[in-house]
Amino acid sequence: IQTYAPSACWYMNNKDFLGRWNLYGRKIEYGVYGWEDEEYILPWTLYCFYGDKSILKNKFTDILNLAKEREKSETDGLTENAHSPYCDHVSVQNVPPSFFADCYYSLMWLRISQIAEVLGEHKNAEIARKKRNRAEKEFHKKYYVPDKHDYKPSCQSALVLAMAFELTPKDLREKTAATLNEYVVKNGYRITTGFMATPWILGILCDYGYTDTAWELINQQEYPSWRYILKTGATAFTENWEGYTTSDPYASMNHYSYGAVSRWFFEYLGGIRVFDSKPGLKELVIKPTVIRQIGSFEARYKSDYGIIDTRWKV
């Protein structure tokens, strides 16, 4: 739910529905890195879309409890023996459990610092900022390969997670994004990411000027790709990239996972940058990505302040 929540909020007002899930929803598995991070990711997403502080307040104790539990196994600012069995789930090229857990451990402290600041919990915010700063430095030292502008797992998922969670230093982001672009191009414009990295990859490519690559990815029809799933006869996105051709008897034929890409249509093609705007979209940042191959595009969103309508034409 934490990976699909932004997309869900673009299609309908989820303040009440996901607000209730936020408090009472059943997680598929507790104690798992990435999955249990819903504790802070979902309320932060809902706050950004709807600007309601009570969503954060109601969950703040649970968020702090998650952090306290994880702190018990912290070593040198990162995780130690973290429970991370899935990582970037059903990706074609996955990252190691330690890398995946360290990404989310670092993200957790960033979000706690932001949430605490919004709630006026300045002491907790300062503690979280210090924890995040240390995690960020240790992560960079542990995984970054300076001469290659890459991360040690050497795959799309590793680069996307590090960039999306702001773990790549600002002065290295352009070169790191170039490495991501290179991986995608060398792989024949085929995606290799899974549940957690897929929602971010197109946006990162667009942020650093690789709009042609983003277009090739979204338009790709060979395996693995979104359009390949549809070519197999699927009428909804499936749990993995194989679509109806999967040999996994337990794979879902109607799954949110790769449909999370739909946020990109609103946030990048439509340019409604909800996470850069004021909470609840009270003040907007509009920054559309124009992709010439598409020709024209329009996005409409009904916010609490009225209809937001953006459009462009080449």
C-alpha cells in the first residue's frame, strides 16, 4: 500500500479510506524492511496530499516505536542482520538484503525528522536528523563506487532506491543518474526494478534530462515491461513482469505493484509536483515534463482548493 498510495490518491480522494487503513490496516508481515515502513510512508503521503496533521499525530507513537525497535540492531549508523527477505520484490535484478534494509533505515530517519517538525516535536526531529545524517554518510562510504558513480549492487534498483531516498550527495546526483541511464540503455531499454524501485525510476530519469529513455521504457513491449504484461493478455497489471506467461502458480493476476507507475503521469507528464508543493496542495509547484514522442498531454486533479488542470502540446 505504501508504494501504490500516491497513485491511489491521484485517482480518488483517499483521505478517509487510507486514513482508516493507516490506523487499523493489517500489514502482510511485521518486522520486514520495506513492508513495515508503511508505518511512516503512508501517513506522510496522506499528509502531503491532504494537509491533515492529525494523520501524522495519530501514527506518531507507532512510528517512534518502529524506530526504537530497529535501533536495537543498529551498527555504525546502519542496520545489522536486518530482516529483509524480499528486498526489491520480484525485480529482475535484485539488491542484497543489507543494502535494501540500509536504504529504508536511512529513509525512516529522514521522514521521522520531517514528521516530528510538522508536529512541533523539535527534540525528536533533531535526534532523527542526527541519525539520518550519520546513516547517510555511512551508507555512502559502504556502498558508493566513486570511479563508476555506482552503488555496489550494480543494478537499476540500487541506483533508483539511493536516488529516490536522497542518499546520493547533491554533487554526485547528475553522474549517478547518468549511470542509471546507461544501465537502462545497455539493457535495451528494459526495466529490471521490482515493487519498491519501479514507482521512482521514470521520475528520476526525467529529473536529470533523460526523457527519451523514460519514453523508451514506458513504450517498451518486450519483457520485462508494462506493455509486455498487457501483451500477454492481462487486463490489469499482474504481480510480476511475466504477466499471464508466469510459471508462478501463486502470482496475482490483478496487483497494484507495477501500476504504481501511474503517479508519474500526474507528477511528471502533468507536472503536478505534490511532494514539492505545500501540504494539501495549498500552494502548487507545477513542472511538467514534455516528451515529444507523446505529442500532447493533459492532467486534471480535483483538490480541496479546486480543479488543477495542466496541459501541453508539442
